[in-house]
Amino acid sequence: MLPNALWPEIMQIRKNDSVMVIAGRERGKTGKVLRVIPSKQAAVIERVNLVKRHARARGPQQPSGIIEKEAPIHISNLMVMCDKCNAPVRVGRKILADGEKLRVCRRCGEAID
């Protein structure tokens, strides 16, 4: 296993990517990445892996109640969706002539960024 310091370099999922859950009870669901947590190797996906939290009242603006919110999912359970293929794909890297790194779809070669 790699040390946590190296994970940000290897993580291929970024904020605003469209991803599909490939394992767990949410398998098959797709959504947009809201937040990436490199230290935990996890991501928060929009309307996926919802949990309920009981909140205490914090004044008149924030009443008490049960709040539904998204919980993080480990990135090993996610795959990036390719816009052209419309399928979950593995991510490859391509280095352009000017030295810029680009994420590409392994299935069709289309740029993901």
C-alpha cells in the first residue's frame, strides 16, 4: 500500500467528474463528484450513499430534525464515466507535446478533462 502522501498523485477521480459506483449497496448508480478526500482515498457523490443524521436545534434558523446527506465512498468502488462511450471506463494518461498531462478514456481515447 502506498503512503497517503502519494495518493493525490495517483487519484484519477476529480471534482465534477461523472462517476458510476461499481461495488457495494449503491452499485450501478451514477452521479457527479461533489468533493474528493485524498487523505481517506474517498469521494462524495451527489445523491449517492445517503445517510441520515439527527440534528439538534441550533436556534430559530436551524431547527432540529433528521437530515439526509451524502457519505464518502472509497475511490476503489468508483469508475469514471466517459461522455463519448457513455460507459464506465478506466482512465489513462497522455502527455502532450507541451508537457501537459491529460486524462484519457482507455476505451475510445477521448480526453476526459
